[in-house]
Amino acid sequence: MARAFLNNPMKIDRRKHRTHAKLFNAIVAKHQAGVEYKQIEIKEFCESAGVSRATFYRHYQNLADVIVVHFLIVISDFEKQIDDLSQPNFENSSQVVVSEIENNLELVKLVSWSGTQKKVQSVLSGTAQQILILRDYPIARRQFVSEFLGGAILHFAQEVAETSEPIPPAEVLELYRMLIPNDLSDSQQ
């Protein structure tokens, strides 16, 4: 696997990072308190997060953006971890993916609760497409494969997050490796 992301790491200044953290923690608290997503009003939400409405709207168009931006932050962390691998391959990169899923179960739960599946799948598909481009995957099927992978990874993460009994990490890794192909080469080149 090529070193994919060294050239363009995502950067967020500290103030924006603190603001995002407050908003993300507030949205997690709403979810954990059983508040319906559609019942959240921005004014009250911002007050509970300790962020002004003006600041909220300076960075986000709506609450869904807070969740999507957090996925972008997690993906940036994933990219850094992949780049830090001395010999990236399917075995160790799949461990990184599963570790990110395990470390972000609450974020994954927010996707269903907020109805942001399409937006998040688009973000995941975009990352898959970057990897396919780096691996010189044929253009003809690149879009389809990246959308398939983005959807499959999101659905897998949601199943892991929503299961009634926690699945041991080793079993999650084994299941992930059965779901996602080790070889994406195109046999019809």
C-alpha cells in the first residue's frame, strides 16, 4: 500500500479544534441523554456547548456538519497512522481501520441517530477513492468500487457500534478482513 496522505495532512487551528470539541461533546451528550436529533434547537445546543451561535454558524451550516467534520478528523488520524506504518499492507492497515472503529463507536452511533449516513458514506468513499487512485486502480470502475467500500465500511462500523453485546476486537478484525477484499487488483486489465 502506498504512503497515501503525507502530502496534504488536514490542519485545524487550536481555537477551531476547541470549538469543535465542545460542539461534538455536546452532540454526544444529547444523543446519550436520549434527545431526538430533530428536536435539537441550535440556540439551546450552542448554549449547552458554551459556544455562541455566531461561532457555530461561522464553522458549520447545521448540526450534521459537526458529525461529518468529526469523521474528517478521525479519517485524518487514520491517514497519519497509515503513513506512519513502516511497511503498510492489508494486515496492518486493517488493524488501523478496526482500531479507529473501536475507538469511535459513539461517533458511529451518531450517524444513524442523526440521519447523516449519505454524507458520511460520501466522506468514506472519497477516502477509498484516494487509495484506489494511489494504487492505479482502473478509472472505469473506481467510482463504483470506492462507493461500495465507503458504504460497506460504514455499514460494518454501524453494526459493530449497535450490537447489543460488545464484540471482542480480535473478532471485529477477523470480520472486517472477511468483508473487505485483500486484493483490489483488476483481473481484467
